[in-house]
Amino acid sequence: MSASHETPAPSAPKPASGLLRLRIRPAAEGHVRSGHPWVYSDSIREENRPGRLGELAAIYDKKDRFLAMGLFDPDSPIRVRVLLAGKPEKIDAAWWRARLDRTLARRAGLFDAQTTGHRWINGESDGWPGLVLDRYDTTLVLKIYTAAWLPRIEELKSLLTNALSCERLVLRLSRNIQPLAEAQFQLRDGMVIHGSALNGVVIFQENGLRFEADALRGQKTGFFLDQRENRRQVESLARGREVLNAFSFSGGFSLYAARGGARAVTDLDISPHALAAARRNFALNQSVATVAACQHETVQADTFAWLERETARQFDLIVLDPPSLAKRELERERAVQAYGRLAALAIGRLRAGGILVAASCSAHVTAEEFFGAVRDAARRSRRRFEELQTTGHAPDHAASFREGEYLKCVYLRFH
């Protein structure tokens, strides 16, 4: 995708009465100075006037020194999404274009023609708080997680489509902002806001394998691009093995395992739609000899219940990649216990020499807590094991603040 910069970029809506100025509490000042990208509503102690959705807010400390500038949302607990901190800068079209240039430059050299699906913008960690941009071949998917971006959609569209050549740009909206987006801005989740209409799924490549992405209605932006590096690692471990892919979604880990020479793979998921997508993805890759030779089975069931029930089934490699088990902080402790229980069930289904690949995408569960739960389950099994490696975020999904650090994975071999 080529780059050029000719059209205006997002600029602040004209404020009702001068720049919106906020002062925040001392603890919040420290967080902003340390680089945290969020300012919560209860951290604001003074504002010079009511702020409007999407306008720029300047944040000052108690001594009236500039701290940061960010996007304001009067109705969100996260009241300001920080764009810059430290020294003030003029945020205009040139500023936005320069920020996009730097964001795209971070991906330079990461992908070749064999990978046409990846992340271009990763939210706060790239300086675009509450916004991600993913590529699926010639389709770009822009997902918005905060209403503060809604007044700027037209400017974003111009900026992105002039910087990145594409056939279309699809807008995806977080569920919590969808009613406001439609009522005030006539924007709907799954709208094609630039380019040709999209009927059905998009086909893209990842390391030479072909996958479908449901860019209009699928989870996230249509596919789980963040597990690309772990899928490659599973491929390197799969030769000659019988593989179970639990919480398989559309079969990404299984397809990589099949290309890596697995003799059989089983996709296990509670969703019949996910399993149907897995079968279609295998069909897309039948020209790969090892994929065509691999026995592919799909099982629709709850993973916890199936692992408890199917005690006779044994595997040489098991992948555990569940959806987030802790979507709120209050669920953290129970989630850690569930990860441990899940790992214990899987370990009981591994043959001698078998490998467990256990992943978590729960931001509220730390890497230390997750790895600890899996290691504890391994020790309780009384089987000898070795830890092969742990992994985190892929380069195009790098995280720069604690709440953004969600992905972690551990590899254990059992004897």
C-alpha cells in the first residue's frame, strides 16, 4: 500500500468559547507525566467551560503549567484521551499527517507480499487513543472505541485513504457508542465509508496461508490478527502431531499446524459459525500439500465440558486460546482460577512429549498471574515438564501502557 499526503487531516472542532482548559488532581498529574493516555472524569477538578464531544482539551497542572492535550468526551468515564504530553504543539493537518507517517514507519519491513493482513494503527500505543486500523488485502477496517472520534470521521477517512491505497474503508464501532453514532452522526457499525461495497468476506494472506475475514460483522475487525506470531510458532512444533485447537474460532492455529505437518487437527468451539469458517479456511488452502493431507475435524461443544467429558481423547499438542475470561477487574480472581482449571484439563489430555500452548487475552489478568496459574497447574499434574518460552504482543500490536498489555502465551512440554 502506497503513501501520499494531500488532503486535510483531522482538526479540532471550533470550540464554543476559546480553548477548553482542564486542571486535574495531583495523582492524575503524575499519571499523565508518566505517559498514561487516559484522564478519568473523577480526576478533573476544574474546567473553564463545558466541553463538547471530540474537541481538543488542554490539561494544566496546579501551577498552571501545560501537561497534555487530548480528545474530550463529556459522557465517558475516560474523559480525555491524551494525544500529546509534555510540551504544547499545534495540532493541525500537518501534525496529524506527521503522526500517521511515524505510525506507518513503525511497520516498515515487517510484512512482505505473503502477508496482506496486519494492523496499521494500534490505538493508544501508537498515539491514536481509542482507534485501530487493520488491513485485509485491499480492504481497510477502521474501528472506533470512543465517541470522541465520531465528529472527525470524514477527516479521518480523507487522511487514511490518501495515505494508504485501498479498495474500501469499513467503519466498525464499539457496541457502547453505536446508538450515539447512529442518532447524531448517521454512522453504523459495518458501514463502507469509502470505496466499493462489500458483499461477504474478504480473503487475505498471512504468511502465505489464505484466510477469510468478516470485516462487516466479525469479532474485532473481522479476524484475530494479534496471534500471527504464535500461529507461526505452533506451525514449527506441529510435525507428526495430533493437535487440538480449543476455542478455535475460525481455525487459524489449526491451519498453521496442518501446514507444519500435523497428521490430524481438531477444532473445538461452541460456535457453529466459527467452525463453519474454519472449514472454509481449510478449503481455501487445499493447494498446500500438507494441509490437504491433514485430517481436519470440527467439534461444537463447550471446551471446559468437552475436556472433562472426553477423557479417552489424547493429543500431542493442545492450543488454549479462550476469549477474555476477565472483562472487568472484579472478574480477575475468578478468571485466574479458570485459566488454571483449563490448563489442568488440557494437561490431562496430553500424551508423553506433548506440548501445551496456553494464551490469555484478558487485560485485567497480568502476565505474572496468568503464567503462574498455568505453571501451578503443570506442577499439580505431577508430570515432568519444561517451559519452552513465553511470548507477548506481535510487533504491529505493541503495547505502551499497562491496560494495553493484554496478550500473553506460554509453551510447556510434558514428559
